[in-house]
Amino acid sequence: MRAGPLACGMVWALCIASSAVGAETQARSGSDWLVGPANRPAEIRQCPDKHEVVSSNGLVRRTFRTKPNFATVDYANLMTNATVIRGVKPEAVIVLDGQRFDVGGLKGQPDYAYLDPTWLGSMTADRGAFQFTGLAKGKPKARYPWRPKRHAPEVPWPPRGVTLTANFQPPESVRERYKGLTVSVCYALYDGIPVLAKWIVVTNGTAKPIVVGSAQVEILAVTESEKPRLHVESNYAFHTMNTTRWVPDPDYKTQVDYNYQSPILLTSDYPRGPDVRLEPGQRFESFRTYELLHDSDDRERRGLARRRMYRTLAPQVLENPIFMHVRNADPRAVRLAVDQCAAVGFEMVIMTFGSGFNIESEDPAYIAKYKALVDYAHGKGVEVGGYTLMCASRNVGAENNCISPKTGKPGSMFGQSACLASAWADGYARRVLNFMEATGMDMIETDGPYHGDVCASTKHKHHRGLGDSQIMQWQACVNFYHECRKRGVFINTPDWYYLNGSNKCAMGYRETNFSLPRHRQMLISRQNIYDATFTKTPSMGWMFVPLVEYHGGGQAATFEPLSEHLADYEWHLAQNFGSGVQACYRGPRLYDTEQTKAVVKKWVDFYKRHRAILDSDIIHVRRADGRHIDCMMHVNPQTQPRALAMVYNPTGREVTTTLRLPLYYTGLTDNAVIREKDGKPTVHKLDRGYNVEVSVKMGPRAITWFAVEQAK
């Protein structure tokens, strides 16, 4: 039984749903949010008589008490009728000038194994916590500029939904000291997806500077059963950085662990700092925590939910241009690459690492040379971009390098890195942005973006010391990406900056794998695509094709001369374009003979003809193992065809088998029309699990595909 989306007060329902309730029950009612259109608007309703405010979108509901202080008193997964939390905690925790403060929350809950709503009337406000002063409702705002480009679908930006801001003033004990200071806890709930965002804002309205030493953006006493179904991440994520922590709950005295050490309390906080100094009139805005509630334990469904979250909250990841990595930035080499790209339908040329390209140049003659190249490419319908090394593994001089806190000397996790909160970084960003504007370049490949290095310098322009060195370097990197977004620049980066505006990072990339013999690197690449697309859309990742030798391996690993290794080259083209994953084709050319050109164009045309479905999510049918056929299938209930299954036979023998295709996420319920390649269509009846079986007969090292359409 599903609770109403916005009942005033709290709906305390027994969790009677199993892990399968999400898919099957919603399918029969036609209401599965992963199959049908997003038709559940998010809403906020205030219930003054009950001192409550409820935020819901039909998939999740969060209920807040507004008296005697502001606190989350219910958090429900409406897809499964499960209660997510077992107790009331502060809405945030901050450290100001070395003193710790809770923000909101209630005291007096007798047991943290569960939350009985009858207890709420007797619970009290903590007089030492920040006190609630009022609410404001609104709509989500764009975190960076973006408009659909490069075949990305038209999706709402900013995402549709509602925001709720709860404002707090300091506790009475320090109110005179912090007169004018406001802490705001902000929430966003989005239409059609079970995702809630949360962040805090500290506004210094006092007459003196204050230091925000640390901050916890979220604290949730999660039930044991719902912990595995709560995915949490933030936009403060890069390299090894993670803001999500599961820690013991000291208030939970009836847990089965006799030492009270069960990691059942969710906190989302800064690994270091932020240690930000706010002058009078300044404000601090934290990172954003995103909470995705799952309705199933099924790996595929959970992955689809994450992919829908990225499609909604970071829609620039849906841009998916076909690009080549030219390894020489000499104008003649770039023009050859542009000509070949235009001839076969590639859409972008990237002057790759080691090409000699210098995007930081301020030489007018150098800039004019590349403007002429960009103009030439644009005249042929090809975009152009290039590589830059930002800060990791970069030595820019002792006065601007990261200083190791252990030695007090230049040094970092990568041996040496530039500090992005030093004066050097200002010049770097200015030079790169000026170059792109002056030449009209369309993309940038940022290697070594900010990766988490700390810096103990006390002399750098934009950070005071070790404590604020992480956040200020991260902010500099994010600001740079936002400036790129303003200019419509496509961003490749080897790190997880999707929620800050980047387009792609590696789909599955280990440099030495591309020194392996061709047949091995191709099969491993297909495994990498299969594994990574559980949590990434096809457009979110890039693969790699070493047309020339890359980190060794000799002729056995490379594809040049292309015409002499055409069968292997075609496999790479087929599995990349067939999965909707663009690859870095690194070399001097895309083809060397007319026959090679025809093969490249064949797969480019195949991708473009089926672009809408190939850019859609992948259902994982069978992982490549080199022993049998393997299969990945794209699905989209809004396109025609509804599905396209790519099937590969990497073995040296003919294979005849029956392949089961799971069609639930196509939206088909009874019959499906299936054709192999452009062959004769046949009608198949779906079984009770929404599957169909198709007969497959494939020769040695063969590739085929099946298009699935709605029966008329």
C-alpha cells in the first residue's frame, strides 16, 4: 500500500514491500518512474496546526517538525513504504571559531532503535543549538550555465522541483557575540526521481570575521534495513575524496553491538576543514549532498536509478560527440585529421597529450595560427580542442607548488603538484580561457584537475594555511569548469566532476592494458564498458584505441598500418559505437586506404542512424569472457526502436544458442517485433518476466545486433 504523497502530518507505515515490489508492482500500474515519463511533481506543504512541513514527490517524502526547533522527524521511501530513519538528529553541525554547534534537532528520544511519533510531543529543543527562525520555499537554480549541445536531448535545466530553506539564529548563549549571523539549511527535491539534495549556507552578518572550521551537511540515524538502499554522494568528490561516512551512533543504546560501534549513522562532511574565514558580509556555501533512495536490491535497477540521477542533475553528460585524438599539433597534421574526420563523420578533433599543443600560450602569432585551424575545422563541421595539464604532477616553482605538511617543503601525493589556490592558478585560468575565446575552441581536456592535495603554505594568495587548502583548490577547479560551461566548452577530465559541469571521464582505463595484444585489449575494453555502465550512461565515459604504439607492446598492440589490421580495427569501432561509448582514437589518421575509410564510415553511420537508442542506458545481458557470446542491450521506452542489443562472438568457432533479452525497461508488456540487423521482423511474446528469447547463430569472431520495436 502506497501512502499519499503529501498527507499533512506523518504517515507511519509498516514496510510490507519486498525488494521486488518496485519493478513488478509499478509495471502493472504503469507508474514505474524508470519506465514511464516523470509525472510526479515535487511539492511542499506546510501544516501549521501540526507544526510540520512536508516535502514529497510521490517517490520520497521528508517531514520536518518546526517547533520547538526544526528537525527531520520522518524520511520515507514511498516506493517501498519503508521508513528510512530511526531517530531525530541535528539538521547540521558547524564549528565556528573553534566552538561546535548543532543546528536544529530535538532532544529526549528514549530509544534510537525506532522513532515512535507519540514521543515527539515531549521532545525538547537543545538550548545550545542554533534555533529555527523561519522557512522559505523556491525552485532549484542552475549550478552552472548549460544549454543542450552536441546531440544532447532537450531536458529541463535547472532540473524541475522545489527547494526549502530553513533559517537559524545562534543560541542565546552566544547570540550577542554572533548577532547577525545566519545559518541556512537548504533542501531540494526534484520531479520524477527519488533524489533529495541538501547543503548549508553560513552568512556572516556580524561586524567581525568568523571562521567556519568544519561542517556536517547531513546527519541521519538510518535504519539497519534501509542503509543498503541509500546511495549518497556529493559534488565535493575527486580522486580519493569522499564526504560520505558511516559511523557509530552514540545515542543508539539498544543496538546489538555491545560496544555501540555499528556503523549506522550517516554523516556527510568535509574530510578536512573547510576552515574558511568569512569577513563581515560574506557567505559560505557548502558542497551539496545528494541522497538517492533505491526501491530494489537488484544491481541493474539500482544502476539505472543512478544513471537517471545524472541525466537529471548533470545533463551535460548527455553530450556525446565522436572525437579523434591527433597526436601532433602541427597545423598540417591537424588539418589532415580534420579532413579525415569530416570525410567519415567524426565530429571533434582533440590535440592530445604529447602533441606539442600549448593552450596557455599568449603569443599572438601562435593564437592566430590556431584560430585559423579552428576556423578551417568549423568550416567542415568539425569542433576542435586540446589538452592541458592543470595541477597534478606539475611543478610551477617553489613559491606556487603545494607544500607538504610533513616536510614543510614542496611535495604532494603525485610527487609534486601546483597549488590551485596560489597566484599562479589565476594566471593559468586566465591564459587558458583567453586562448579558447580568442581561437574559438570548442573543448578542453584537463588532465590532472584538482585531486585532493593539501598545501601547508601560509603565503599563497587564496588560502590561509593547511586547513582551507583543500576547499579553496577545489573551488578554483570548479570555478574554471563553470567558466568553460559558460562558453559551451566540452570538458574531458579523468576525475569525477560531473556534478560540477564536466562531460566525461574514463569509462575503464588502465594505460598498460593498451600495450596488450589487440584481441586481449579489445575484450578487456568490452568488459570495462560492461562494468562501468552499471553506474554511468554511455556518454559519461571515454574509451581508448591506440592507433599507434602506446606505452609499449609493439606491432601486436597497435593498429597501424590500419589496412593491415582492419578486422581488429573494425572490432574496436563496432564495440565502441555499438555501446554508445566514444573512444580516443589516438594517432595521425583514421584511415589509410579507401577500404579502411569505408569500414570507419560504416560504423560511424551505424551509430548516427541509431544515435538516440545507442546513447540510451545499457541493460547488461552477458559479460565478455572470451568463452561464449556476450551482449549489451540499450533500452529506451521513448525511442523507436525501444531496444538495440549488440552481440559479439569473440571465439574462433561458430556459435548457435538462444539469447534471453530482458525487455522490462523498454516499456513493452505483451509483444515485441525483433529484427536482426536489417533482416525480416519477427513477433515475439514477452514472458511473465518481460523477457523474450531469440535464436542466435554467429560465425567465428562475428558481430550482430537485434533491434526491438513495439508491435503495431
